[in-house]
Amino acid sequence: MTPALTGADIRGRHLRRRQARDRLMRALLWCSALAAVTPLLLLLMFVVREGLPAFRPSLFTEVPRPLGESGGGVKPAVVGSLIMVGLGTFIGVPIAILAGVYAREYAGSRLATVIRFLIDVLAGVPSITIGLFVYGLLVAPMHTFSGLAGAVALAILIVPTVARVTDEMLALVPRSVREAAYALGVPRWKTIARVVLPSAKVGIATGVVLGVARIAGETAPLLFTALGNRTVSTSLVRPMDALPLRIYVYATGPYRSWHQQAWAASLLLVLLVLGFSLITRLLLRRRAPGPD
Amino acid sequence: MLTIRRRIFAALAAGGALAALLLVSACSNGGSAATPTSQTGTPAATGTSPAATSSVTPPTNIGKDDKAQVTGAGSTAIFPFLSKIADIYQKDVAKGVSINYQSIGSGGGIAQFTQKTVDFGASDIYLSDKQMQDIGAPVLNVPMIHWAVAVTYNIPNFKSELRFSPSTIAGIWLGNIKKWNDPAIKADNPNVSLPDLPITPMHRSDGSGTTMNFTSFLAGTSPDWKSKVGAGLSVNWPQGPGGKGSEGVTALVKQTAGAIGYVELSYALQNNLPVGAVKNAAGNYVKPTLQSTTDAVAATVATAPADLRFLIVNPPASHPDAYPIGASTWVLLYKDYPASKSSEVKAMVHFFWWAIHDGQKYATSIDYSPMAPDLVKKVEVALKSITVGGQPVLP
């Protein structure tokens, strides 16, 4: 009998080829994933290595010292960043979520397209331009740089990120859910507020975290609005400091001690953003399950 | 669960409404604050002439009981000095005063001062006649500190100290001198063996007082430079790359073998870059130091006009040890401030009063040169002429 290829043989060879191709593709994907994560890991390593030597409790608790004296911290920047990012989020997020809800649930398809386009345009406006806009809106007429102006600039920046995510997350809520609510006689607004939004809350919250992370690291919109401050100031109508501003000034200065503090402040900023997103994720995970 | 959701939704809506309200109220506040234009309407013009001011010299700690937050912005060159003395002033003299100075660059400082968004500006070059006209209100250019523009270079494995005559410097930036072993550089440095390496001259890409002083020095010494390039905050550079700010030029010089640049002295010193000695009017090669800059100041302030707008480049040959590329930073102040700014302006003028006297002694520890005593006298007159709501601030 001449050795004939049986079906099993063919299937076996075919299978091996497919397995080999699978392994190759897996390896390629793994490499790509690694390539995507490597810069982040390197950046974290670098920031930790450079920032750790000056990373002491005094960084949070002390105001900057005069040149030539060692020590001192960036307390005004920490306080200012928390206030402005907090207020900016407080102003911007409600507007953004309501805008997202309107675009997805209420606007007719044509108006929704226009709104989405405008939100995308706003997302593409360079942050320095937003800073200049707020300068003209608040700083020049009030004749003072202020924490309020900084917060408003950050609020404008957070709007497109959150509005877009809200819009997309609402789109993911199945139509049948809405129809079920309508069938029970629930009015439209109540359906959105109590059925649609809660189903999308994890996604929207992720969007908010992304937005907060983005505005926390912005320097450009604060240059001409908050200006910076070397003393701890909580007044909203006075210049206010922020971590990115302090990093910018210290990193471009001539002094070694400033560079060290700039690195330490960078590490602090990275940790704050990471910590915030971790905490939010944990809180959401705990609340997410449960048959509402 | 239902009530929680209702609350969340209500909170969202409330937050949105509040945000809108905040914006509106902020805008309307701004509108009302903008209306009084007392800064432009100067009552009873008080001249800068000494006769108009009293001869009383107030104590330097006159502001010890002030309470205010003063905001200023501008020159990066003066930032280390101003922030240092502001901290000391707050600690040792006036606990209730905080001077918030932000280094946004001289150009930015002039713009914000013109827009009246800051109480004072600071610039590495005095305001031009046109700039003063544009502001529309009488302003004062008050010098605060001096420093030197250093010529710094990067030649790998080269330890000798270099000397430059003004014509050599002009030749390098004009592009006539292309290599480090050019005969012109050799003539300045007879006992040094120079490498056969191309020269890359760096300049400031942004408008800067450093460039103004550097190009004024070259225009004053080299007719070739004067006719081809001239002097200004930013000029038409014949060649070479530019960097933003002193830090940008410093970084370019550090990274480029064969580079040469001009930066504020402290940037070169803090970055361990060599600085060249420059030939002055007396024919001596002088390194930029505190002493040689102070000499240059002493040589030029005698002829400083009453409006205090003067350069300290190319001091006369009567001062043989003076470094020829000195620079100053001016604080920009309005002559009359609106009465609504009374507490800020008092605290600010009192602070500067302290700064031109006691504050000057902190200059040398961070590589700046204090003002000459003759100049301090003239600055006193200028500060005494400042009024708030028409009333003099200093006795």
C-alpha cells in the first residue's frame, strides 16, 4: 500500500501550521504590548530615581526656602493644585456629563452630530489657547491673576474628555433597558437619571478620572491664569501655585537644588494622579456588583 | 437606592448651575473692577526732580507693620534675587507681607504690567519711549540689581581659559571666524593651543534683555556689527541656532562640542561651564566676576540719567578692571496707583525701599552685583515720587 495521506494527517499538519502562526502572532502582540508599556515603566523608574533623593515629608509641609538655604518644599503648589483641580473638576464635570447626556439622549441626530463635532474641536484646542482665553475672560478684566481663573481654565479642559466618554458610555446601554423602563410608564428623564446613567456610571467615572489626571498635569493653561505663588494662598482671587507650574519654573532654573525639587515634585504629581485613579477604581469595583 | 440616585442627579444639576453662577459672578465682578481708571488720570504730576520730594530718609524697615500680598512678574534673571530677598523680608522685617514674584520673562513682565494685572513688572531692559507711551500713564524704571552677560563655550578636553576681544566675538557671531584655531582667537590667546574644531555660535531665540546688552556691547565696539546686525531685544542673527531663555542657550552650549553662547553669568557658573575673559576699553582682558561687574556699574552710573534708563556696557577706560558686558534688571512701577490698591502699594514700595538698602547685601551670595551707592541715591528719589491716590507713599 502506498502511504496515503489520511484526513487526520492533513488535519494534523494544518493544525501545527495554525498553532505555529498562533504562537508567532501571540509573540508579536506580546512584544507590541511590551513596547507600549516600556516608556511608562522607564518614565516611572526615571522619575523615582531622580525624585526620591529630595522626596521627604518636608516637600509637602514647607514653603520654598530662599536660595542658598537647603530644604524647603512645595506646599503652596500642593495646596494650589488640590484646590484648582478640585474646583475645576467640580465646575467642569457636571457640565460635561449633562452635555454628554443631552448629546446622546435628547438632541436629534443632526444636532447631536454638531455637538459631538464641537466637543471634539474643544478637545483639540491647545491648552495654552484656553489659558489665553481665560486670561481675556477673567484675568484682564479683574486686574489680577487668580486661582479662580486657573480653575476655570482647567474646567474648560476637562469638559471635552468627560462629555465624550459620557456620550460613548450612554451609547453602550442597550435600547431594551430604556424600552423596559418606558413600558413600565417611567418618564424619559427618570429613565435617564435612574436607569441609563447608573448603568454607565463605571465608564463615566473612568472618564472623570482620565480628565482629572489630564488637568492635574497641565502647565500651559495655568501660566497666564493662576501665575504661581511662593506662599500658601487659598484665596480664589489671588495668584495660586500649582505643581506643574512649580516644576516648570524649577526645571528651567540654573540651580541644582531647584532641579532636585522639580524631580521630587514630578514624582509627587505622578503619585497623586496614580493614587487618585487607583482609589476611584477600587471604590467603583466595590460598588459595581449588586442587582440594582 | 432610589433616593441616592435622585441625590446624585440633583447634585449634578446643582453643580452645573453653581458653575454657571460662578462664571457669571466672576465676570460681573471683573466688569466693575475694571471701571475705575484712576491709574491713567494722574493728579498733580509729581516730578522726579529732587526738589519735589522731601529730604527725610525713612528707616529701611518702614514697612514692618504692613499687611498685603503683592504680585509681580517678569525677568527670569532677577527671579533668584527677588525671591530670596522677598523671603528674607517676610521672615525678618514684615511678617504680614508676601511678595509673590513669578518669572515669566521680561517681555511677559512688561505686557502684564501694561495690562495692570500685576502690581509691578520686572525687565532686563528699561522701557522704550514707545512702550512708555503705549502704557499711557507715567511709569518708573527702577534698577534693582546688576549682573554680567558671560561668554561661555564648550570645547571638549580643553582646560585653558580663553580670552576674547570684542572684534573676535563680533567675528564669531557674524560667521567670519569659523574655527576655534582661527588666527583672531589665537591672537587673543597667544599661549594656548586651540583645536581645529568648527565654532557653533548660539543665541537667544526669544526677545531678551541679555541679547539687548550683548548686542549693544558689540554694536558699541564693532562698526561691522553695528552696520550689519545692530542692537536690540532680538536681532537678525547672521547664523547659528537659538535657544529659549538663558537655560535654553546653556543647554545648547552644554550639548554641542565647539559651541559658544552668551548667558547670564549665574547660568554658566551653576552649570560648570567655562566663561571667557573679555577685553575692555582699557585693553585688559577681564573675567565676569562680582567685582568686575561692580566696577562696570561704578563706571557707568555716574552718567546715569534721572529717569534711570541706562546700559552698563563698554565702561570707559578710566576703570581698567571693569567687565565690559554688564546688565541690569529694572522693576517697573506706576507713578500713581489707585487708592483702592493702597495697602498693596504701600507694602510694595516699603519692600523696595528695604530692597535697595538692606536687601542689596544678599546679592553677592547668589552671583549678583549690588547697586552702586550713587545709584541708590537716584533710586531713592524715584521711589519717593510714587503716590497712591495722589498721596506720597514714603514720607
